[in-house]
Amino acid sequence: MQRIHAPARRKAKPSLRACFNHVLHLMARTLPGGYNIRPFLHRLRGVKIERGVWIGDDVFLDGGHPEALEIREDAAIAMRCTIVAHTKGAGKVIIGKGAVIGVGSTIVCSSGKILTIGEGAVVAAGSTVSNDIPPYTLCGPPRIQMFAKVTVPFLDVDTLEEFRRGLRPLGARNQQKDSGAKIQRQESNSVSNTK
């Protein structure tokens, strides 16, 4: 079967405005001033930011479509968050009044969609958000789970297989229901692969 190749896209030369936005973005990510300097710099880039907004260190607010972001009054975005309002085309992200985005969270919106973090909502640290969050709702990822006891230190082995062979299932009181079965399957697979 013959493959049809799409014509190569020409890379657009960056405009003066795009270069200016990039410099402003770098400054906003590194300079102090979560209540004043950072919001001011992002406003210059085209992000709609209302009064009282706090933006933490190293926050990435969409580099390609800053105009697709709206941050309402008294919202807070903690350090190292990433907010992208486009995936194969611009969408829109609205962070509601008084909403809080926890450390290291990622918010991604699809093309042609509007993703809303509701008023007063709290997004827990380390979350990935791709759907609307209702007002006054706490959301976040599941808690970390323990899967196995490490009997061979990871840094002391040459292969991942050697590390896996050193894993032992945890006792019933320390594990979730499916964790033991998962480890046993891994161990039986590693034993059968070595024969």
C-alpha cells in the first residue's frame, strides 16, 4: 500500500511581536513580584489578568496563544505550573475568581474548546487538568501507592530486569488489592523470560 505524505509545512519566521512575547515570558518566569511584576508582564503579552492575581515562580502561561488565557480576580497560580490553551489550534482557558492552582499542575485545553476552572476551585499540587472544574471544588490526582519491597537497590544493578527480580510483594495491610497481583505477574514474567 502506498503512503501519501502530507506536504511539508514551511516554518513561519518569528515575528517581532512573537520575539517580544518570548522575552516578556522569560522575564515573567524568573523575576520576583507575584502580585505585580509577573502579572504586568503577562498582561503585556496579551493574557487577560484581573486585579489581585498572584503568579508563582517559573509559571508557563501559553507561549503561542497568550490571548487565549483569562485569569480572574484574586486567583493564585503556584510555582512551576503549566497552562496551555492550544492543542492543534487555539482553545481558551478561564481560571475563575479566587481559584487556586497547586504547585506543578498542568492545565491543557483542546482546540476550539473552553476549559474553565470554576470560582473558588482548588486544583491540588501535581494535577493534570483537561476538563472543566466546577466552582468551589477540590480536585487532584490519586495518592501515591506502594507496590513492592525493594531488596536490590536500583543504583546497584545494571538492568531494569535485575531490579524487578529484587522486588517483593508487600504484606496485605500495606498494599492496595491489585498491587500484589501486579508484582506477582511482573515477577512471573521476569522468571519466565530468564529461562
